[in-house]
Amino acid sequence: MAENIRNERIEKSEKRNKSEKSLKSQKSQKSLKKDNSDKKEENKFIVPDFMKSPNILKENLPQFEDDTDFITLMQKLKQTINNKDIDWTFHLAVVNYLRCFLQYEKNLFNQLLFGLKIYPKIIGLINSIRSVLAKNTLMLVNEIFSENIPEFDEKKNKTPIIIFIKAIIPTLIMKANCNQSFIKAEANLCLESLVNNMKYGDTLISLIQAMSMKKIQDIELAYKLATKLCDNLDKEYLGEFPLFNDLMKVIGCIYELKKDIYVKKIIVLLKKISEKITQNDFNSKLEKCGKKERELIKKALDPNINNKPKLKNSTSSDFQDFLKKSKDKLKNKQVKIRKSITTSSTILIKKPIENSAKKK
């Protein structure tokens, strides 16, 4: 009896210990969940409703508060723009925040856009399905090209904006020729401010490279912008050899494509550059370029050479013989089909006449 009582007591104590351990584990799990939720709430990007509103005018952009922690804000902006699953209004808020940085904290804007490398995401937002988001991103791009940012003005420190320009030009040209009128208008404003303010040789090279795009309307627009920028650039800057050499390389590549729409426009651009620099300086600088570029440019500017590209075998006797033979084959086929139709119809007419004669 005594042993049974002892065993019962031991079992009861073990059960109590187990229940106490389970309660402790449950409490610890709950506390962990609370801590995680608190951390999530801390990391959550709380955005004012005003920053999610579209088409905010430049003069209505809010200023930052005095106690703003810019480092954490910039990190949150980067995390938000990289998050594909987040609601699109948060991406719109990021665009508006970037506009505020550009307006009031230009140095931090450079660090945010180029230092943290979020500019490819900005280009991606222009192609967003949400047209409101695309339009507001284009408004940001227009302001980037319009603002007088100190780092962008110096030639030595222009590398980040040049990378941005090279990456964004094809997208802007395509959007400037799209069907949506308000997107088209905003993209054209971006390109206009690009040509008027971003007067770099690399901008001209990027526009000439865009002349190799597939659609004719895109090629026409790229050519129009390139000629306008060529007029805006100083002749001394345009005649600097490193830039001149790069220009001749790109122009030679486009000319080598031998498409009618490319060749005509490239020749006009070459003549414009040679007239601006003066013919003697142009020829002397051209002699310093590579052999391939020299030959292509001289061929393009030679008035004795017919630069209009020809279709392969279009004027050769073999091609003409091939056309004649194909026409003759078509005619023979048509004659055979007519003969077969007439013979079948005469057979059908004769058979009922024979049958009626037999009955009689």
C-alpha cells in the first residue's frame, strides 16, 4: 500500500512538472511573437497619405522635418522600391520622396539614386502597368534633368548621371511614341529637358545609338533630338578628340547597317558636325581616328558615291530572269486550271444528253 501511494505521488509530481514546462514554453513563444511583431512594426514603412497622392506639384512638395533620420529613411526607401509584392501606392510614395530629396537635399539625392543604385528600379517604374505611377516617375525624371545639381555640372563627376542617361534614353523614346497621350506628353518633356540641360557628348552618342531602334518613329525622334543637341553643344567641346573619336565610331557603326533610313540621317548629322567644327579641323581629327572609321566616314561624305543602299540582286540579270520565270510559271498554272474547269464542265453537260437519248 505504501509503495502504491509513493508511485501515485511521483506520477502526480511528474505531471505537474510537465504542465509547468508546457506553460513556460507557451509563454516564451508568445513573448517571441510579440517581439517579432514589435520589430515588424518598427521596420514597417509608415507613409503619410499625402505622399501616396499622384501629380503633386513641385511647389507643393513637403519639406523634411528637422529631426528626420535620413539614413534610415533612405534604407526604407530602397527596401520599398525593391519589394515587388508591396502595394503600388508605396512605390508612388517612394517617387514622391525622391522628388523631395531632389528639391531640398540634393547631395543626399545623389547618394540615394546612384550610391544605393536604385536608378534601374526608377527606369522600371516608367514601364509600370499603373499609368499613374509611370507618369509620376516621368515627372521625377524631368525634374532630374531640369534641376541644377552641383555634382552633375562638373565634367569629372558626371559619370553617374551619364550612366542614368544611357540606360533611360531608349525607354523615354518609346514612351514618347506610345498611345497614351499623358504618358507621351510627359516623356516628351523629359527628352526636351534632356537636350536643353544635359549637354554632354555622351548624351549625343546615346541618342545616335538610339537611331538603330526598330520602329521608324523611334528612329525619327532619336535623329531629331540628336540634331538639336548637336546645335546646342559648343564647337570646342564637340571637337575634343576623345569625344570626336567616340562619335565617329558610333556613326560608323550606324552607317555600316546600310539601311536607307539610317544612311540618309547619318550623312546629315556628319555634315552638321563637320560644318560646326569647320571642315579643316574635321579632316585633321578624322585622320587621327581608326582606319575603319576613317574609311566609313569618308565614304559617307563622298558626293561621288551613291550612298542609297540597294536590294541584293535587284538590278542583276539573274534576279530579273528569276522574276520572268516565276511569272511564266504562274501563267501556265492559271491556263491549266482554266482548261481543267472547261473540260469538267463539258463532260457534265454531255452525260445527261446521252442518258436522255438512250431512254428514247
